[in-house]
Amino acid sequence: MGPNRLPTTGRQIDARMSKNKQDRKLVHSIAGNLLARYIRLVHSSSDTRAEPTDFAARATTNSPFICAVWHGQFMMVPALNTPRLPWRVLVARHGDAEAIGAALEQFDMQLIRGAGAGGRKRDRGGAAALRGALRALDDGCSIAMTVETPPGPPRKVGMGIITLARLSGRPILPCAVATSRYAAFNTWSRFVINLPFARLGLALGDPIHVPRKAGPDELEQLRLEVEDGLNRATSRAYELAEADPARSLPPNLAPRRPPGIMLKSYRALTSALRPAAPLILSRRERRNKEDPTRRNERFGIADRPRPPGFLVWVHAASVGETNAVLPLIAALKARRPALRFLLTTGTVTSAKLAADRAQDLAIHQYIPLDAPQYVRRFLEHWSPDLAILTESEVWPNLILETSAREIPTALVNGRLSAKSFRTWRRRISIAQQLFGCIDVVLAQNKAMAKRFSQLGARDVVVAGNVKMDAPPPPVDLMELKRLREAIKDRQIFVATSTHPREEDLIASVHRVLAKDIEDLLTIIIPRHPERGTDIAQAIMAEGMDVRQRSAGQSPERPCDIYLADTIGEVGTFYALARLVFIGGSLVPHGGQNPVEAVKLGCGLLTGPHWHNFRDVYRELIRAGGCVEIQDPIDLAKETGRLLADEAALEAMVQKATQTVEQMGGALERTIATLERYLPREKDLKRAS
């Protein structure tokens, strides 16, 4: 502290805070006054046209009522109160609302502060606002409220207004105001600033009553009825104002946008780079990342004819996504036996998985490289009737060419990390052009659903993670018996889906554990088996005995580390183990899917980087079905503890199993949504 500075007292701090609060209140008051003057200018200078023509009489007859307004269209709410009825307005607790509230108070529209949480953890005053709104309705005051919860999805009515109508017994009236001249901002709700000296349209929908004893299904139907009524009222308000509503529509409802300059440049570049494609594929073939015998498929050249009938094309990037969609294909085929399926993947390992597990379900092809000509050739040959993409597979040319052919497109098990979302947001125009081409996104959770909506996805459904409903990976019982005979009574520890640098860390963990656990065997299953030889050489250089399964070697003593660098055998090793470390989590990759291990009776360990599977890991860790470790020392400690305590390990397995079972149901929700795009079975048979 400097010689001339005195310590700040509590009284001085209180005085400073009070001054800041007064300053903010003054700013909000001035802003509210200016906004109120502006609203009066727009209203008085415009030619008002109302529907119904007895607008004021209908409002008075139904008073007190609940006025439903879209979030982006609420600026002219005071114009709705033409009969000057007593009103209250629900306004959220945030800084921007202060000025809005100050403006509305000048129209004798008193405020009720608070809003629903909308899936957020923090309290936004929703319960207090509901109590205040019920008291106001009971006192004869109508309530005006926006029906979505920021940040969306926009134009989706939440259950808050339905709950208020059910508890109060008062009707909901869809309300809308539009002007022929307006400015629309690029916000999640496309917030509209109405301009003066225009035509002004007022529309009031028919009253919607919510019975107090309505069950969940009826409440959902009424929620959709409010949504439909509000859309009709908004559309009619723009018609009355003789205005084009296109600029006011949120990205998910706006007309599909043609490719802009950035996407056109991408298409031109990928087209120009086609001569380099054989060189790129040759290099990947030398690294065992491509199948040279099927290179033509990467150019969109099919090796077999299109099957007759309704063809569903399902694309999964790699092994994890393929495992997720195989049960979906099987379930759809069980319900519609006449459906035909084309499964595309992008990796050698996923192609082998498809050959092993999808032969009776689908034709497999490699996805073409993302050049316009290759994608066109692929689509012209296969001509799919429905396209199903998986998780985050959004390739520009693939999306645009599919949309150009008006092929309905669904993104299932939709996943969008916070990092990916930020990247797309920096390229929002491109995102809206691409995600706007997808007809429906079935997101893994609410947070991801909001991200997809903000990027322009047209219809987003929270379906859950279909990996929760996937059957466990297959177990080769003969191989399991051979492995048990080779291992005998040795303690085993399995590290699966490991990524570069993690194998070295697992080897160091083995070295620590082996000091206390005599005859320990560690089994490493790398995420990319083609790295097996390099991994083996690196660990052998540390003086350990390493055996490779891909070389036909067995884990008999004195093997320290058994490298399971083969494809399609992970289920067998899970059946062999009781404790599994899931890789991709000691390095900042984001983790790998833990569900398969749980379904085969394994306890789980994970590093701190599990954000790619946030929902399932959060629940598993909370329930005690998984232990999060921070580093190799921590991993060695927890592994040693659990291997030595059979009761603790068994309790962990039980908790993990219960957690995964409780998180199921996504497959059924996904199928129910996809059935919108499928013909009936009798129509399929007639077309075949």
C-alpha cells in the first residue's frame, strides 16, 4: 500500500455501491423514458389495422387473460393494450430488462420480475414470478409474457405459460404486432425493432383454455396449440401490415439460404484439388488408413447396384458412430422390413466392423471425399430416399448436394461440444447455411439442442444418447476361453481406447502396480490399432515384455503388457476384465464412450478430460460407478485399491449398470422422430 493511500472502510464501500446502484437506476430510467417515447411515436405515426376488427372487445371479454408473445416480437406489446385494461408484464431478472421495465411502466403496465430456468441450474426467479402472476390474474389483471426461454430454441413455446393457465384457469390469447418497416437483429430470437411511419398490424388469436386436471399428453397438445396459434397470429400481423416477415424469422425458421461466398469458395477449392486426391489416398494407404482395393468408392464410384425400393442412407464416421447406428438400423428394419439400407463410413476399422456386424442389415460403402463431383456421383447412383447422418458429420458438399436433391436429412445422436460451437459461431453465416439444410437434429441433450438451434438447425429434438441403448459389443466365447487359459489366475488391468502418449503413461502405471501386485498383466487396447507396432516398440524399449495380438502372440507369463491391437474384439476383453480405464481422458482428447464396458460388467476409471461424453460420465461419477483420476500416480493408486477390494469393485459395477439403464430410451425417441420420414410398411411393399 502506498504512503498516501488509506484503507477502504466498510462504510466507504457501501457508499460506493449505493452510488453505483443509483447511477444504474438513473441510466435505466432515462433509457426507459426514451424507449417509451419511441414506442408512442411508432404507434401514433402508423396506420393501425387490427384483427379481429373488434380487437378491443375480444380482449375485454376474455380479461383477465394471458397474452402470449414471441420473444423477438415484444417491443410493441403496449400497442396491444388498446382498451387500457389493467396489465402486468413478466420481465426476466437481468440488466437489459431494467430499461424495458421502465418503459412499460409508463404505459401503466406493472412488472412481475422473474423467468423460468429453462434447464439452467441457477434460480432465475421463476417460482416467485409464477406466484406473482397468479395473484395478478386473481386480482383481474391480464398478464403479458414471452413464451420462449433464452437462448432458445426460438419459436418453441415452453411449459411455463401452460402451467400458469392451468393453475389460474384463465385463457391464453396468442398476440402479435408487426409493422411494415422494421429492423431485425441477428440474435437468437431475431429481435425486431419496429420503425415509425408504417402500417401496423395487430392480431389476436382465439382463446386457449388449459383444464386444471389435464394430464401430460393433453398439456403437450395444448402447448403445441399455443405454438400454432401464435405462429398464425404472427403471420397474420405481418399480412395486415403488408410486410415481408422473412427477415424477422429466427435462423431455424428462415428460408434455406443459398451458399454464400465462403461456401462457394470451399466448393471451388475442393473441386480444383481433385487431381491431388489419388496422391492423398496413396499416402493414407501406405499408413493403412485406406483400403486400396476400394479406392473407387472414395471417388463416389459404387461397386454394386442400388437395391430397389425405399433406400435409407446412414452415414457414420468411424467405429464409435457405427456402433451407435447399427442398433438403429436393426430397429428400423424390424419395424419396416421392406426398407433397404446403405451404410457409409470413413475409416478402415469401421469398414471391418460393418463387414462383421452389418452384412445382413445394410450395404456398406466408403463415404466419398468431400468434392462436389464425387458427392454428386455417389448421390446419382444411390439416390437415397432418406439421409441419416451421425453425431457431428457435417461435410459442406455432402450436405449441400443432398439438400439440392430435396432428400430429407436427419442428424441423429447429434453432438456439438462447446469448443465446436464457438468455432461455428465465428462462422455463423456458414453454419446457418449448412445446418439449415438439415431437416431434423436429434440432439443428445438440452445444451446441445440449444447450440444446434442457434446455428440455424430448423427442427431440434432432445432425444438423448442412443449409445445408452446399444447392445454390448460381441464376445467371442472361444477366444475368451483361450485367453483365460493363457492368463490363468493373474490379476489383470485393462486400458482401452488409448491415444498417443497414454500408452507410455499406462506402462508407467503398470511398473508402479507390479511392485505390489505379483504377476500383474496389463492389457492395452489402442483406439487406432494400426499404431500397435509403434506402441509395442516404445514400451519394449523401457525393458518390458510386450506381446502383440495382431502378431498372433498370446499373453502367457512372463508377458507384462498385452497389446490388443486388433479390430472387433473389445467385447471379449471387457468380458475378461473387471476394471477398465477408458482412454482419451489422460490427454485432452475428450474421452471415449464408457457404456460398452459397463454393459459387460466392468468398473470404470477415467482421466479428467471426458467432456465429449459429459452427460454419461457426470452421472456415472456422481453415482459412484466411475472414478475420475487426475494423473498416472492417481491412476495407479485407484487401480491398486479397487483390484485389492473385490466388494468395492462389485459395488462400483452395480452402480454403473444401474446408471446406464436409467439413462436409456434415446433409441425409441429417435425412431419415433424418424418415422415421420418413412412410408407405411404396406406402401413400402407396394413400391418394392
